[in-house]
Amino acid sequence: MEKSAKIYVAGHRGMVGSALVRKLQNEGFDNLVLRTSKELDLRDQLAVSRFFDEEKPEYVFLAAAKVGGIVANNTYRADFLYENLAIQNNVIHSAYVQKVKKLMFLGSSCIYPKMAPQPLKEDYLLTGLLEPTNEPYAIAKIAGIKMCEAYRDQYGCDFISVMPTNLYGPNDNYDLQNSHVLPAMIRKFHEAKLNHSPQVELWGTGSPMREFLHANDLAEACFFLMENYSESQLVNIGTGVDVTIKELAETIQNTVGYEGKIHWNTDKPDGTPRKLMDVSKLHGLGWTHKIDLKEGIEMVYEDFKNQIVRKM
């Protein structure tokens, strides 16, 4: 990408989009096109078409999506399917119409079958049934991947897709009702420390294994792939390393400095036993992550105290 190129980052205020903006600015790209959801409703086909016609971005990072945890995904199934399909359809099609040089579509690891072998290879897409609770979101993301492939095949568009693993970082969601496991734990341990609580209750046995990637590393990988990858098959982005939920909890507990006990409520579900990305393709292209989990947790806890706690 040329330093003067006009680049549109869709979803720039979210955790992923804001990390992409920081990366691009650090690399010297200053011609960024950014719109909040109030300024541009990506579900509105006419509004998106007008935006692309007026701005004519040369490169697009499609990081905008309706997202949420298990409860939200399972409760608002129609909303998650319709809104994500609308966002993708409008942006991808307008990018084709306005001859965007390159587009990157960001998906989610939930696209893979629930019972797929571990680690998850790119080839496992559409080889089995999805996890029922987030099936509508996953179907929308799969449609986005296939749309990028189809526009590449039919029109020669340089549209690529990437699949990040579990993410954490600045601008994460710390709401205990619908946040993901890592930010939820940070908030739980922080509040338990402040309140001198004797114990923190966590769900399950602590035995499931999960992989976590810092959003800054994701942005680095996306930038690298935008510069160096132009093929139809999606690319997994992750660390290739996972930890048990128990190990994650203990790392966060030590980082926060909480000295009470952890109570594992085994009446609550564990979820999928393991969800690890196969990142051999990404490594083969020449990129590996830089931020290890302990360092990353220390970074986000500082961000949590500086940015989030003040607003509570």
C-alpha cells in the first residue's frame, strides 16, 4: 500500500478497528477514512454506496460487525444474522463497484465446525456442523468469506479473508454480562481486590484450553497480510499456543494482585474443551506473534485501570 493511499477502516472504534488504525498511523499512513456508526450505517445499502462513490477508498479493512457473547448471540439470532450479512454485502459489493484495490474481511474462529479436529486448519471450513449458540453469526461470517472468494473468482477482485483467534486488548468489552472470558476475569479479580472479597467464583472446571492474541499483534498480522498475501483461501491469525482457563485465571490473579481464592463452580458449563488455531500457513508466510500472554495481560490491565475504571 502506498503511504498516500486512501484507506477505509470499517469499525475503527472497536478493539480490532482501533488497533488497525494505530498500526497504520504508526507506519505513516495518514489518509485514513473513518466513520462512526452514527455517521454511516453500514446496514444501509444506499448510504454505503454513496459513501464509496464519494470517498473512493483504495484499500478497505472490514472490521465492522455486530458482536457479542454467547447469551447475546443466542438471544438475538435474527439480528446477528441479518445485520452482519447486510454490513458485509454492502461494503464488499461497493468495494467491487468502486474498484477498490484490495479489501480484507475479518471473520471469527466460530466459523469452524464445533467438532473439528484440533488445531483448526483453514481446510476445515464447512466440513461439519457449527456450534448452535452462535450459528447465525458464524453463518454470516462464512458468507463473507465466500463472498470475497466469489468476487475474486468472477470479477478478479483482490479480496482476502482472515480468521483471528480469541482477542484481547485496548477498547475491549468489560461488561460482565456479555464480555469474553479474559476481560471478564480482569474485571472480576480487580473488583474482588478492591472489595477485599475472600474468593472469586469462576464457571466450570478450569480445564478447557483457549488461545489468546493481543489486538496489536492482530493488527500487525493484518498489515503484513495486506502487503504480502493475495489468495482466495482464508488465513488463520493466532499464536498457535493455548493455555487452560485455570492457567489464564491464575495469570490474571497474579497480575491484578488479588490474594483471595478462586472457587470453580463445576455446576456451570465448561464449553468446548479446546479451540486452537493452526497457524502454520501464517508462519509459512513469514509472520509470528510478538506479545506473549503474560505481557499482554499486564498491558491490558494497565489500560483497564486507566481507561475503564474511571468510567465505572
